[in-house]
Amino acid sequence: GDDAETLLWDFHEKFLQWEASGDYTTDIGFLGELKTRFVISRRQNSDNGTDRFEGTGNNSFLYANELVDFSADEDIYRASLTNSLGSNMSLELGGEGAFNTFRQKFDNFERDTADDPLDLNTSNNIVIKEKRYEIFAHHNYTISPKMALQTSLTSEFSQITADTLLTTGNVRVDNSFTFIKPRVNFRYDFNDTNQLRLTAEKKVSQLEFFHYLTFFDQQEQELKFGNNNIRPEQIWEFSATYEYRLPNDGGTIEAQIFYHDFKDYIARIDFTEYMDFSGNPISADQFFTLPPDANLRDEIDFDSKPGNVDHAQALGFSIDGDVRLGLIGLPDAKLTLGYELERRRYFDPISQTKRNFSWVYDNKYKAAFRHDVTNLGLSYGIEAEYGSGFEHGDIAYSWQWEGQLEYELFVEKKIFNDIKMRINFSQERGTNARNTFFRYKDHIRFRENNGRDEQYVDRPYEASIEFSGTF
């Protein structure tokens, strides 16, 4: 566009992250086998800042500065008892507790010209605490040598408390959730080479803390605020999988069809407070039936936040194959090929259209090759994955991405005893990717294009050396 700008964003941060975990298993007689596990992790980011410059040469000046500090703590404790119920059944009973704390302090300073002082524009300090408990029962039943049934029932209880200290005042929100999550998996072996698996399962997503947080949208060049009243996604997943094992351990071919039904799907939601010419509150549908009026639009603060959509669904199939290459004289080499089609769709309340989930693609292709040269203690290969184009949208833009490729080349060598060295060379997903960013005036439903960015993303290739072993 005629008003294109030259911008430089300079990021800097320090972070420290560590994790400690352990497990213990013991037999306690008639009560069965006791399994316990704990995980403790900590992450702290400090001195996070973004300096934003506008213009070039002598006309360049610092127009915005953002300071963000955050920390995240997580403690998980799990225990279960497993006991046999006869020769063909077993039952596992247990519980798990997870305790998370997230803290973030955000300050945003801005100015219009180089002569103006940097003034505090937005400030908030948020503390989020989550307590999540699960009680579960897993039952395994070998019906016959050909049939097996696995069932489980999990009850989840969680409480999330968010304390937000804003420049406009303090806000505290308490949310409690209770979910029942059943799972059924049935397996039938037709013979030694053919197997059918049927699965029905209810899952509940864990809320991401960034849904609560304020952040700066680099594309829209404006602050985006979080939603303290968001609910976890609930997903019913149904699948049928058929597996064929090639003769002489030559590999497997697996095909699957699946259907996922979403309740409370999380997406960007229109939180704008609409009004008519007299200032009376009205709905979004009523507002967009009014005659176009620039003055009225100027009075509206069009706003979106993460929120819940009542219903969404995904339908697809996949086919994967692992084949050993003994037919061409490489019995220790394996070729893997796969394809997946998944159509994820929901009705977007912002654009009032049916669209794909954000940041996900309909088609995925993958290929891998690995060759183990046993007499040399050497392995080498390549893994690659390609995803078709995808999109992301919000209240005033649509972001269209082309397909993306990622791959990794590797060589592994046993250097002595059980110590192995691995050399990797990889290309991240999104390297050399092109995309188009469509900007709209005020709201995407007005369909008034306000600009278009053609973007080319280039990321560095990565090379690494890893050493691993058992001591």
C-alpha cells in the first residue's frame, strides 16, 4: 500500500527451565502392584523486552517498548494399584493431582514521535493458579485369544483462579470444572496378520494460560486481551483401524477412519459492544444490518478474544505403511510412507462463515527411511513431513499460508560400549514459506480491504550433535 512502513522489532529475554521426575513400583501383596510417579518443573523468563522502531536511517525512532516477565510452576503426583481379576482380567485404580501456577507482568510504553516521552499505555499483572484432580479406573479383559477389550473411566475436577491487576482496577475470577471421561477400545485379531481396532473416547483439553493473557498482536499492531471465562474443549473421538502385517516380519500397513465431535471449541470470538445510532446496545447481526455509517463505526471499539464455539467437528482418514527392504538386498533398512486427510470445520462467529481450524492443514504427507548397518554399529536416514496450506483469521484480518515442509537427516554411530553419537541436520517447518496477510477496515464482515502484506519467512537451518547412553 501507499502507507507501507519499515519496522524493526528487537526481542531479548533470559530464561531458566528445569524438571525433576521419578517413579517407584512395588508389589504390596493382595492389594496388587503399586505404581507412583512425580514430576516437578519450573520455568522463569526474565528481562523479556521488545523495542519497536519505525522508519529508516536518521528518521528511525523507538515508538514502543514492551516488558514482560513470567514464571510457570507445575507439580504432578500420581499413584495407582493394579490387580489381577482372574487369568484374563486386570483392574487399575488410581488418582492424579496436578498443581500449576503462572505469573506474568506486562507493561507497554508508546509514543507518537521521537520528541514525545514514552508513556505507559497498558499495564497488568496476572497470577493464574490451577488445581486439577483425576480419579481413574482402567479395566483390561481378554475375552478370547482373538478378542480383547479395554475400558476406562476418569473423573476430572479442576479449579482455576485468575487474579488480574489492571490499570483500570483489579479482577478476580474463579472457575470450577467437572468432567467424566470414558474410553472403550476393542481389538479383534482375524489371524496373525490382520487386526481390527475400534475406539471411542471422550477427551477434555487443558486450558492454555495464554488464553487469559494480554499480548501484542504483531500483525494487527494492537494489544489483545485474554478471556478469564473460557472453558476447556470437550472432544468425543471415534476411530476404526485396520492393520495388516506383511509376511516374514516385512512390515505393516495400517488404515484408519475417524470422526471427532467438539463441544466448546476454542477460537477467536467477537466481544465487541455494538450499539445503534442512539447508543443503545444491540447484537452484532443487528449492527451489520444498519446502513453503513463511518461515524458510527468510529465510535465502536471492535474487539476479539479467545472464547468458545458451541460445536465443531473433524472427519478424516489416514494410511501408513512400514516396509523392510529385504527385496532389494537391504533387510536392515525400512521405508515409511503415510498420508492423512482431516477436515476440521466450525462456524466462525466473527466472519459468519464455515472455515477450517486455525493453524492446521487438511492434508499431511510423511516419509522416512532408516538403514541400520549392524556390523558397523551405524545407522542413517531421513524423516520428512509436508503439510498443505492453512489459515488463521481474526476480527480484522485473514492470514493465508502456503504448504510447508520440514525434514531431518541423521547419522548415528555407536562410538564405545553403550554410548551413541547422533548428527542431525534439519529444516524447521515454515522455512522458505510464503503467506499473504489481508487487512480489513474495522471488521472483516464489512469486506473493505485495507491492505495486503506479502510475506516470506526464512529461518536458519539447524545442525546438532547429540550423545546418549546408559551408564
